[in-house]
Amino acid sequence: MESRNPELYCSMDFKFTRNLLPGMFLDYDCVIIPGLGGFVCNGRSAWYDEENEEMVPPSREVIFNPNLTHNDGLLAQEIMRARDLSYSEAMKHVEDEASSMVVQLGEGKPVEIAHVGRLYSGDDGVTRFLPDAELVRVLRSFGHARIPLSKIVVKSVEKEEKKAIPMHTPFRVKAARVAAVISVPIALAGAWMISDSSNSNTLLSVFPSLNTEAIVSTFIPSQGSGLFNASPEDTFEEIEIQYAPEEIEVELEEVVVEFAEVRETQINFLIVGGAFSIAENALKLAETLKQEGFTPTHHFQSHNNLNLVALGEFETEWSARKALEKARKKGRTASWLKRL
């Protein structure tokens, strides 16, 4: 960057950065002033405040990183759109205002950018940023107020366990079944003999019909027959009774199979190593990061057509800040934290 008159720089009111930066903070995650540093905008989605029982609107926080000095061309593009200038003319305005800021900070003077905030050099020589109160108010809630929202308590109703009650057959029911098994054949045989027209003397001698005279058999067994020699005590009629099998109900134990819940890791934070409007530059940085031991990932932002190269993806802010500290110790001092 060529040397210019310092007195001219101090008289500038930074009209381009003053007019364009507040709107760019809403559209872009990082805006770089070449040679000075970059403004990083971390957004946060709406969230629920359990302690106060309120729904908090979305917000954005702007921080300044003096290590982001590489020109990303975003400020020049906004000047081109606002003033209908060529890229070289727009870059000249960017360099003039950036040089003026660098000179003032080098002299120990703070840089006041209206509606944006104040840039000043700390005791350690590091440039710091104090945002404008109105800008903080706008980015904190985008003009929305908190919404009171009480919790909805859902009471779980426990289902009563249904137990299987085994059914036992009473003894009288079993006896009735046995009687039915015996009585049905006898009743059928009796009905057949009453209605039989063959006049069988043998059967009718046992079950005489209503209008038939009983005939007594004259058969006498011989002396040697076993039937004749048998004593009255040894003679008996054996009746085999078959019981209907009792229904046995087996209660099966319910087996509950629990499946472990597979929880997907949600990416909420990125450690950005660089943002490029040209995809080839992003690929070159990714190859360099691989050689340094990182596992870079590519993220394209459609709202500003920027290719972000991330050094890592993280779920919690704590883990992301720890990894950011390690990355800067390895030499990646220009890396910054982005909230998704």
C-alpha cells in the first residue's frame, strides 16, 4: 500500500465504512478492512431462557480480529454497488480509508466510525473494538422484544398392568362332562333297542320293550367254565372314564427390547481458517491445512457467495474455543470462531 499524506487521513470521516458496515454486519459473517483487520459477526438463533421463562429473539455479536488483514473484496463490492464504480476505483476508496485508520492508530489516536464504533490501540499494542451502543441494540435482538412463554408440563399417565388370570375348571363341571360322556351312548342304545323291530330275545331280555314279554334264558354254563367257578367278589365291571384334558394357560413373560438412541452430532461452531470468493483459493488453503495436520472442511455461503475453509467442526462453544486456541498456537493466528 503506497504512502499517503497523514494529515489527509485525519480529516476523513470514513464515509464508506460508516455508511456500509452496519448493513454488511447483517448480511456477512466477516468483513475485512485490508491492512487493518476484520469484523467477525457471530450470530445466535432464538433460544428459550428457562430461568425467566422467556423466548429470546435471535441476535448477532460483532468482534474485531486484527489478524484478518487479507483483502476479501467485500467492502469494495459494496462500494461498487452503492456508487456504480469500477473495482479499481472502489478499491482506491477502501485503501484511503484503511490507510487513514492505520496512521491514526499508529499515533495512539482512536478511530471513531459513526454508527459503527471505536477502534483503539491497547497497552499491549493490539487493536481493539468498542461497538456503538445503537449498533449493539439493533444486533442484540433485531428490534424484537422477549416473549414471555411458560413451560408446558406434560404429566405421564402410567398404564395399569394387565395380569393374565388362569382359568381353573371346577370339579362339578368335570363331573358333568364325564356324565355326559357316559349317558349319551346309553341313551342312544336304549332308543335303538326300543325302536328295534327284529324281536331279539337276548337284547329284549335285558332291555324289554314296553309291549314285549320278557324271555328268560335257559342256558346253563358247564361246571368247568371259569365263569361258573368265579366268586361274586371277583366279578366286577371295569369302566374306563376318560377325562377331558384341562386347559392350561401359560403366561408368557413379556420381553422388552430397548434400542439405544442414536444421537447425531450437531455442528454449531466452525473454526474458519479463511473465506474466499474464488473457490480455487479455498482449495489451496485446504491442501495447506491438510499438510499441517488439520482436517479441513468446505462450507459455501449462498447469501454472500463466499467459500469458507474450516479447520474443525464442533458442537459446543467450549470445545470450539479450546481447538481455536490450539490452532493459533500452531501458527493459524488469523483463524476465527463462527457460530452457525
